[in-house]
Amino acid sequence: MSIKEKQDQILPLFEKLTTLTRQQIPPEQRDPRLIGVGVLPRGTLFSCFHERHLKEATKLFEVLYKAADFADFLNLAKQARDVVNEGLFVYALSVAVVHRDDCRGVTLPPIQEVFPDRFIPAETINLASKEARNNPTEDVVVEIEDTGNILEPEYKLAYFREDIGINAHHWYWHVVYPANWSVELTGKVKDRKGELFYYMHQQMCARYDSERLSNGLNRMVAFHNFEEKLEGYAPHLTSLVSGLHYASRPQGFSLRDLTEVDVQDMERWRERILEAIDLKHVHDSKGNEVPLDETNGANILGTIIEASSDSPNKGFYGSLHNWGHVMMARMHDPDGRFQENPGVMSDTSTSLRDPIFYRWHRFVDNIFQQYKSTLQPYTWEQLSFPGVKAVSCEVKAKQNNVITTFIKDEELTLSHGINFGTDRKVKVKYHHLDHEPFSITVNAQNSSGAPKHATVRVFLAPKFDELGNRLSPDEQRPLFIELDKFHKQLAPGNNVISRNAIDSNVTLSHTYTFDELRAGQSASADASEYCSCGWPEHMLVPRGTHKGMDFQLFVMLTDYSEDNPEGANVKTICNDAVSYCGAKDQKYPDKKPMGFPFDRPLLSSVAAKLPTENTCVTDIKIKFLG
């Protein structure tokens, strides 16, 4: 069976899920392998952060993953679609499609078309329903509604938090890296999964702070006090599977005990993790000491904080990150007495909309930063690349060293996920940040007399703080955004390296729509390399300001033959967005710690001597046209 034929059979499983009724197949007619799923009722909002939900989703994934062949897999998936919770079904099926060998080359449809109600305000969907009813013989396009106004300073950042692409990226990341991943079942190792959990979310926080500075706001204050009163938030989303709104959070609420976990548990887990960092080791479930060393420390810490299946001692260190999401989503109805929907923090495809998401992840990141500060700062030798010099670096655009950003219109089809009672297309027109095409040029000199393989690392950070003061190296360090990282062979002598922004290995340059997948567009490319995970290309750089905001471009060349665990010529699977999404079923293609060289505090003597010969720093401006 061709990839296109498999694609055509899988796509209908993802359509019109918001209109499913109650469970269709009586228990006695189900495949016996599906006993034990269908516990979470239809119409309930599924959360992969919630332990009970995740357990059932893992069970369904295992059944689908172990199916004998593609036909058996498809049959089980069709039955499951009629039985299990809608959100749980899409999550488990997506994880299975991404990881089954006989589904290689099949591309998942965009989650924003599967569940448009998680991305588009309720007012807009309501308007689209009216327009579709009134014009049943025409295609309908409605304009997206605003979800707030300037009375709330945080609304200035709605374009970032509510961006469809970044919310979809977060959902896909948790599909590619499920918390309950089993190496025993799949035989596939998720290399450095805990460290990647830390790094991907750290980068989101760095981006968010750059956007805040672009909009004249202070950098965020991390969540840090389990009793603190939180800011309010109204998501303007209605869940079509339940008919209820995603809950708003009134101003001044704080975390409350849930039936499954107490606020005190959260405090206890945090203290135990911080104590482990101070002691430089964790205790596994058998009582052994596992060192938090330079090689594996960040990875072990990531598994503990996320509470993935790799956590060495879940009973002792708990599930700080996941229960934090659930608590914040349920503080308005902690014991469920009002049967309210949770807030957006419960769902990976909606949580980025809430300002508290970034403060919560900065709190999580600060724990990692505390660990990083216990490590030895990088020495001059670790940072340098003998024989290689970065002579200069610049951004090539319409105006050199100036990147222009603007707001662009885009359309999203709603009618694959929602039944409007018409065969015509129903779409919403929305807006997102974008940037002009640009490339990065590096002049490098190889004086070693022989060819050298280099890893080119490209970062960007704001130069000044909210008051216009120059950021010190240690203040600037956590604000560095990774723009790109790639391999280049340097011939002896002078080399000019040019790299287009669209080729960045943190971004996904294209998302295939339902219609494109039906037309076979993904199957015509090297589809087995396409993995749907990655930061959206249009959000690669921060917004900047109208007059031009000062940023620093940082380029570093390191020794690729030492960096790459697989050797120089390995072909990376899913090389769209390796920095954030890793390489599927392979080792993470860089031995250096993620975020190197900005992942730990700098020695003042090294900071004073930066840039080293193999690094280059250039001042650039980002101008927002509006």
C-alpha cells in the first residue's frame, strides 16, 4: 500500500470529531484489546498533564502500536474513534501514527483543523455558524474576533500567545515526546528527552521576554510562591465536544488543593528537587544515589520535573510540572462540584494562550538554572576552536543588519473539524506576525591547512533591558534565542557561509493542510522526513519596535567532528526542527549541552574576553512595520 493510500485512510479518522455523539459500539461487539479504554467520558476535556487521563491514553496508544499490521491498526483506530474520548483519541492516534514503522511518511493533519475550537475564539466560530447557515451554497470566510483590549497590558502580547502556529507546535512536541514513553514496548529511545523538555520550554520563555521588551513591558516575574494571587485571564474559547467554555480565571485566585493532589505536595516536591540540586545527586526508587553530573544532570532533572516514565523516583519527586498545569486550570472549581471545564492550562494545544504559562515555565526553568549554576563555567579551551576564526557576521536583508517584521493575513479552514451543515468551505481569516526574507552571512577563516567540519551556532538576544540599560552578559544569557544550528565544511583559507532564514533548524517552514494532504502534496516530497513538529517559521524572530529595537546576533563555530554523536555524514530523520524536536529514533545530533554556550553562567574572565576567535557578535535592529 502506498503512502498516499495510507494517508487517505487515516485522514477521515481526524475529521468532524467535534460532532461525535456518545459511545457507539456496545462493549460485547468491541475488539477485546480495547477493554480498559473508553473510561474518560466523551465531552470531557482530555489533558495529557492529568495522570489518570494520560494512563488511559497510554493504554490506547499501546493497543494501536502493537496492532499486527496496518489493516489491523486501522480497524482498531476506527473502533476506538466510536468509543473513547475525542481529545484522548486524537492524542493516542497521533502518537501511534508518528511512531509506527508502517506509518512512516504519513503526515498528521494540522491540529488547528482537527479541533479549530481550541484555536479560534468562540465568538468567531459562532459567527461562522450563522454565516454558513445563511449562505449554504457559498464558501464562507469570516474575520477573527479580538479576545481583549488595551485595558489589560498583557493583551499587547495576544498576537504571540494566541498564535495558531506556536500553540500547534506545543501540541505536536508533546506528541513526539509523550510523557509515558516506553522504550521496552517500542524499542525506540527518546535521546535526552528530559533535557529537551527543559530546553524547548526555556527557549519559549526567552522568546516571550523578547516580545515583552518589544512591546514596552517588563520582563516577566517567575511564578515562585504557591500562595500568590494570580492575574486573571479569559480565553474566549468554547469546547465544542463539551459545549462548555474553557474556564476563565478571575483576578486574585491562588492555587487550591485538588482531590488528587495538594498544594503542600507541590511545595514538598519542589523542596526535594532543590535539595537534590544542592546535594548534586538524586535518589532513585531503590535508594541509590544518581549523580547530577555535567553529562546527564539536566536530562535526569527534566525527567523528574516533567515526571515522565523515565523519572528515577516518581513516588518521591512527584510530578511538579504536570500537576502545576492541572492546578492552574482547575483553581476556579478544584473539587469539581460545579462540573466546570478546566482552563486552557490543562491542554498542550491551548496552554500557551495564558500569560501564567510563561511565568510557570520560568519557575520551572529557574530550577534548571539553579542546577546549571552548580556546574563549572566553560573554560577558554571548551569555547574555542583552534585554527578557525569567525572574521565577521551579518544579516543580509533589504537593509543589512535590519530585519523587518509585519502582520500578515492567513486563512484557516474550520469545516474539516466542525460540521456546519454545508458541503461548502467555511474559513476564518486571522493575522500573525511575520518577517521579511533574510539570510545570515558569516566570513570564516580556516588557518589549519586542512578541511575542517564546523557546527555553526546562531543566537539572537535583546541588547537593552526595559529601562534602556545595557544588559550584562549574565542577564542577557537566558534571553538568547537559538535562531539556527547547522553543519558546514570549511576549506583551508577564507570561507563565506550563507544561510537562508527559511532553512533554520528550529522552524517548520510549512504545515500541510487537510486539502494538501488529500491532494498528495506531502507524499510527493520526501514525506518520511516530515514530522509536523517545529517552531513556526513566521515567528522565528521577535516583533521589535517601530523605530527599530537593538538586538545582538551571536555566531559561534565549534568542532563538528566532536559535536556530532553519529559522525559527519549521518542523515537526520525529521530534520525540520532538530533543535527543538530532536531527531526521530536517533541520537540528538549535538553532544554539547542544549543551549551551549549560554546554558550556564560565564566566568567573568571569559565574559570579558568574549568574543573568542571562533565567535562573532554583531549589533542588528528589528523594525516592526505594523
